[in-house]
Amino acid sequence: MNFQAEPVTINTLLSVNKQYFIPRYQRGFSWTKDNIDELWSDLINSIEKDDNGNLTCEEYFIGTLVLAGRDDSFEVEVVDGQQRLTVITMFLSSICRALKSAGAERQSRALFETFIKGSDRQGNEFAKLDKRSTTNYFRLMIQDLEQHDTEVISEEDVLVQNAFNQINKIVSKPSLQKSFSIEGDFNDAAYVDTLNILIDLIADHLKIIRVNVINNDDAYTIFEILNARGINLSPVDLIKNKILQEWSGTYPIDFAKQKWNEIVTLLSSRDTSAGLEEYSIHHWTTSFAYTSKRNLYKAFKKQWTAGSFTAEQYLNSLHSDCDIYVKIISPQLTDWRQADQRPIYNSLAALKTFNVSIMRSFLLSLFKARMNSIISQRKLIMTLNKIESFHFMFNAICSLRPSGIEGLYAKCARNLSAASNRQQASAVINELTNTLQQKKPTRQNFIDKFNTLQFSNKNTANKKLIQYIFTKYERYLRQTSEFEPADLSLEHIAPQSDRIIDPFIVTTIGNLLPLGQDINGRANIADFSAKKAIYEQSDYRVVAEFLSSNLHNHQWTQVDIENRTTALAQLSYDTIWG
């Protein structure tokens, strides 16, 4: 690998007639207010004031810039360092406009045409930094001395807008006077002098290590070395860059970039708990050995080098699987419209309530197997039900550590994806469900933990879980999976203010009933007999069963609550989830 590395100033970099373009595989601009404030703080600390109040600049190193292209080339590719180069361009543009507003219009134009806009030998103007963005926002907002009215279209545009607004604020007259502790009259002439100090710092005292590589592959290798440990880019960013670099077709549209953007949009289209990194891990595990987020790119590169897939194959798979993945992690009733598909929705919604994600790679393989007719819908529902029951006991109630379970899911996800017929698929599913059965909590452990479930006005952490339990109980009593409560609130049979019953016991599930909001509001009385008369108006089978078992009781005691809690725990373990 042949390359040259040398320290250069911003003046050396931008004053020449070259165009630095940011390739399409690079991630968009991502700096926030905190990044800009940190850079500005460093810049301020590089300017010293002597005893006479004169400002002088010290050298300041801002990082590495990896470029691909010959020294005599007009176009040079920015392989790494685009964020810093973009922000420096913003600062220079803002200063030029500030000079113009302060009356130094000639200097403003000269600086602008030195650092931001150039002209070729035919007089054709060009931007020194070519972001090749999908919108014109950066070009119109930053790269013209005249500010244009332009609309924000993309998420990157929003970040550019926020960053430039912050920089304009920093460069403003009041801000610079405060930053440099300038006392007295700070007129336009003094403002221009201070702006010139800032120009001097940025142009001549900011140092950057320029790494020039002629070969693009060598440039990308350096880029990977600089970023592979996640210092600047995440593993998923590196994967994206590699794919967009290799999938070079952009006519009639940039299909690769469009597909990637559609994945990002789809993952954010619902109230999901997964981002692109987590989805990429779960998708990867359906075909290859489990790897951590940190090592994802390393695993990707290994399989890439081995020829396991092309850029197009990988991205098409990631794109096509994203739709079902979103339906798995954030299910909606409209995803499973048919009556016989309601159990699918119920199980997925339950897993979302439990806030468990370790099974998602296997679920993705499971649903793909169903789409490919490798398993039946009946097998799908049965498997989902067993996974739901396991995680209800293991995670939602007992909060046990999933030692070895994530690896089990990963192995079975991979094996299920490789299954070519129903017999092979059934063997994989049976291995999984049998192992989960062996790992489920003991009956006594479950009952003990179930008895500690609490809900009160001051402690609502378990509200959704207890609502789920009563919904599942109601479906069990009705012997149908189609029941979906539209209005289920939790009623304390003995009031939370009861002074006789232990305050903890009052908040346990044995003292709770599911009621509609209207009935719950009318049941807000202390007398047990009067409450039962109101409960009779409820359509819930759970309430009817409670009334039947307490038909002749005229009071509700602590012993009754404890007995009902234990009975619900036993029924849950032995029958409903058993």
C-alpha cells in the first residue's frame, strides 16, 4: 500500500483549485450542538490574549483526512474526515457572511472564493466541497454568499440547519465579544478585526493530517483501520459504506441507497424498541454464527471475503426481511387480519409486553419458514405460544438470567433458515421448545415470584403485565383467542387505603380484578357487599368467577387475598401457561 501522510493547513487544503467530493457510501452529516460547542471551545483555547489585549493563535490539530486521488487530479474523494471538513466549511461560510454584514464585502467575497467556491479555466464555478447530497439544502444554505430560502427535506438537512444556526450564533458580534472578553465599544471595525483573527486561526493554524492514496481500495482499507474499532463509525455504518461502495450502479436511480434508506424508515415507522444495529444483528444470526454488535463488521467482512454473498444479495435480504421483522417486534392487529391469525398477534404482543428481544433472530427465521411453506400456520402458532409461555414464566415473572438461551436461539435460527423441508424444520423447532421446557422455572419459584407482583397508584410498573395476565385468563375462561379487551382497568377489591390489611398484600394480584373504566369508577367504595353488586354488571368471565367463589362472603380479608393470589399462581403455572 502506497500513501503519503503530511500535516497541512486548511489554507493549503482549500485554497487550491480542487473539488473534494464525499462519495455516496458515506453516512450523512451527523454533528450535533455538543460536537460544535466542543470544537469551538478548543478553537477559543487556541487563541491567546497578551498583556496589551492583542489576540494571537496557536496551532491546533483537528484529526486525519483520508483522500483518494492523484495530486494533479481536479476531483479528490474524501474517504474519511467529511464531518470535520463540512463543519470547517460552515464556519468559513458564516464568517464570510459576517464580514459582509459588517461592511467588509470585498474581503468577504475574496475569502469565499478562496475557501468555498472555485472556478475552472473556463470560468465555470464549482463548490470546493461537493457533498453530493440527495437535496440542494447544503449548497443553497452554505455554499453561496447570498443566503437562499430553501426547504428542509431530509434528516441530514435538519442537522445541517441546526449546526449552521449554532455556528452563526457563535460567530455573531455579541457572541464573539463575550468569547474573547472584549470590553468597551465593539463596533463593526473591531468586529471585522476579531473575525480576521478567527480566519487566521482556521486557515493557517488548524492542522490536519492529510493522507493521500492513489488507489481507492487502499484508501478504503485505511478508512476501515481508522474506524473499525467504532471510534468514528459504528459497525453498521461500516457495512453500509462497504455495500454502497461495491454496489456501484446508480442509474436510473441509486437503488442501493434507496433500499438502505427504506430500511431505516421502516424501522422507525412504528413504536419499536430496535434500531438498525439490533436488527442487523438479528438478521445476521438467521444465516451466520452469532456475533456481538462490536464484532458485527468483522464477521461481515470475513463472510464477504469468503464469497458468502455479494453487496446486492446482502442488502436485498436485509431489505426484504425488514418488513416482517417490524411486524414481529411491534405487532399490530392489521398485520394479522384473519381470525385464525389472532393467536399470532397475541403472542407477539405478549413478547413486546415482556420486553424480551433474545428470541427475535429465531422468530425472523420462523416467519420466513412460514412464508416459504416450510412450516404450517398451526406449527407457527404452537411454537409462538410455547415461546410466549416460557418468557412469561422465565423473564416477566421470575426475572431469571438467560444464560445460554440467546445462543440456543441463534443456533436454532441458523438451522431453521437452512432447513429445506418440514421434517428438518420440525426437528429444529422441537429441539428449541424441548430445551426451553427444561429451562423453565420450578413451580415453587414461579409461585413465590408471582405472589410479589404489585400494582397500586404509586407503583404502576407492572400494570401492563397484570393486564396481560387477566386478558390471558379471560381467554382461557372463554376458550377463545379472539377476545381483545378494549377497556380494561385494574380494580382493587380491598381499597388501597385499607388500614387493616398489610399495605403490600393490598397491592398484590389477588386483590385485583379487571373492570371497564365506567364500572371501576362506580366501584370506588369500601363496602365489599356493595362492590359485589357493582361487579355483577361486568361482562368479564374473570369477574363472574370471582363472584361465584365469593357468593356468600360478606367481607374480603387479607387471608382471602393471599389464598386467591396463590390460586392464580398455581393455575397460571399448571394450566394457562403450562
